Amino acid sequence: MHLKTILNRVEHYKSFVYGEMRMSEEAGRPRIEVQVRPRANGRPICSGCHRVQPGYDRLAPRRFEFVPLWAIPVFFVYAMRRVDCPDCGVTVEEVPWGDGKCTLTKSYRWFLAGWARRLSWKETAEVFGTSWEKVFRAVKHAVMWGLVHRELKGIKAIGVDEIQWRRGHQYLTLVYQIDQGVKRLLWVARDRTEESLQQFFAILGNRKSARLKFTCSDMWQPYLNVLREQARNAVLVLDRFHVMAKFNKALDEVRAAEARRLEADGYEPVLKHSRWCLLKRRANLTTKQTVKLSELLKYNLQSVRAYLLREDFQRFWEYQSPAWAKKFLREWCRRAMRTKLSPLKKVVRTLRKHEDLLLNWFRAEGTISSGTVEGLNNKAKLAMRRSYGFRTAEGIEFALFHTLGELPEPKFTHRFC
Ligand SMILES: [Zn+2]
């Protein structure tokens, strides 16, 4: 069987045929070169207007990198024709395997992009003997194609979250679709200002924004402002994960302050290494940590009181009716205020300020599952790590869209990966 037979099976062109194929050596490595020529009587197509136009001349042969075969690089060699187009002037022809000035064929770009979703970008480059930059270009192309061709219809629920992409408060704003059955990244913007989120609504448009039923966010005020303004018909829900994160932060502060005080008073350092016992929920504790916790509970410590209050708050999420949840919330806040612990009082102030939004959790009737945004956010962090080598927000944006965007791809006659 000839290589030509395989190529015609996996990558057949109406107006071009494969000619001579040969293997050569370059720097001690084999490579396969495949000559491509136009079919007899095949007339060139202008890349400006996509219409058949009279030929003008031919350029020197160029090489286009194709999907490697048995780890041997494969190149198409083709001398591009130029057309004399009445509308576009003298223009290079359009060819089905590539576009513009890119030296990678379309098939190879989608091949690299496909692998870059499974492996890190660095690994992809290594495995297929190419450069990180080429992998980057392939992913960028796949994302651009996907963004142009994706549908934004039928979005009912969105979640907004921020992610730190670089030290020193460098954030990206991420908007996810969190409908049952469709969870994907819809938008990435720099910073976490109102402007960052406004950009998403500008893309979504007024009509689709008006159809949103639920929006979900943390307590970051700029997000809340924009969600209230732009998604007017939606129930705004505070993300359970982020609410509980406030408790953990408060618990941490109480514990740290108390540990310092105990040590200064000459008590044994009972709170050392107890951080995780206090932060973790009881059900998630290991045996050793459980012992530590029971040891801790013997003391009537502020940390323990704060811990128990946090644990008790978990009951809030289990209510069915907003009215009873509200009663619980107010009662809980009163008890927390009595502890006179300032980190807890801060939590209470936050809860009171956002009481309405907290109670929306029950108005959404379980439509928003607590882990959704958090789960997507963890995937986003993983995607950032796997594409490392980035110094720019732009690169990270492409990586995030590529792995979390559920972006469409063109239909192929043959899938290379
Ligand atoms: Zn033209």
C-alpha cells in the first residue's frame, strides 16, 4: 500500500492531488515530503473573495507541516499560485489544507490543539517534536474558531468567580454557564472590576441577559452591582462555597490570635498544628485529627466556640423555606455577636449586609448546586498550571477557553486524535 492511498483516505482534496513523496534526512532525523499539485484544469481560488479567478503566476514552493507519521515529521510541499483578481488585485490563492501565512496545516493544528487538552503544552511539544510556540498557536487558532462558531442560546444560569493568575493581586474574572447539563466557561476578562463583568454582558446582549434566571457570585461588590443591573430578571444567589470561605478565614484569625495569647501566657501550645482540625468539617477529619479535636474541646477556648458556631451554621443550608432560614440566620448572628470575637463579628456584619442574597439560595430551590462554581474554578487552576510557560494574561485566557469552554470544532472527514 502506498502512503498516497492513506493520504487520499484521510485528507482528500477536490482540486489538488498528491504527487511524488520522498523521505529525506535533516539534522540526522528523517522527514517525509509530499509534493502537492493542482488537479489538471483546476483553477485557483482568490483568498480575498473566495471565488475562482484567472491565474497570475506561481511562487516558490513552500512547506506546510502535516500530522507526523510514526514520529516522522510530514510536510506538504506546494508552490502557491497567485490570481489576478478584478476585485482584490494580485492575491495568493486559497488552499484547503492551510490558511494565511501559517506553516502548520489545519489538520496538524487541530491535532496539536487536541493533544494540548490532554497533556500539558510542554509535553505536547515534546511528544510531537515541535515547539511550545507552535502548540500555543494551534490552541489559539482552535479557540478563535470555537468562539466564532459557538452558540450562546438558552443560557439560564451563570456563575461569576475570580481567579488569581499572578502574584500581587492580578486577577481574572471568569463567567461560567452553570445550567444543569451544560457547564462551561463563557467569558474571561482581566481584573475583577465592574468593567470586567460588563464586558461579558456586552457580548451576551440585552435579550439574552434578560432571559437569565439565576446568577451566582461571591460577595465581591463590583460583581454584585453588575449582576443586579444587567441580569434584572434573575435571582442572584451567593455561592455557598464562598460564604463558608469567609467563616474559615475568621476561624483562622481567631485561632492564630488565641494561639499567640496562650503561648504568651505560658500555656502549652495546644493550638499548634490544630489549624486543619478546626477548618475541616468533622466528617472529613482523619482519626489522628479527631483525637486532636477532642483534646481541643476540653478547653473552653475561643477557637472552639468559633468552630462550633461555624459547624452550626451548616444547618442554614438545609432549610427548605426562606422564612425559617431567615429566622435561623438572625438567631445565629445574635449568638455569634455574643462571643465578642471580632473576626466573627465581621462575618456577622457581612451576613447581615447580604441577608437578602443569602436567602435567595432557598428561592433558587436547589437549582444552583454548591460545588459547581468551585469545581469549575479548580479545573481552571489546573488548566493554568498545565499551560505554564505563560507570562501574559492573553495566553492564560486561551488556555482556559480551550479546556473549559466546551468550544465547537469543525467536522473532519478523519480525526487524527
Ligand atoms: Zn478576489
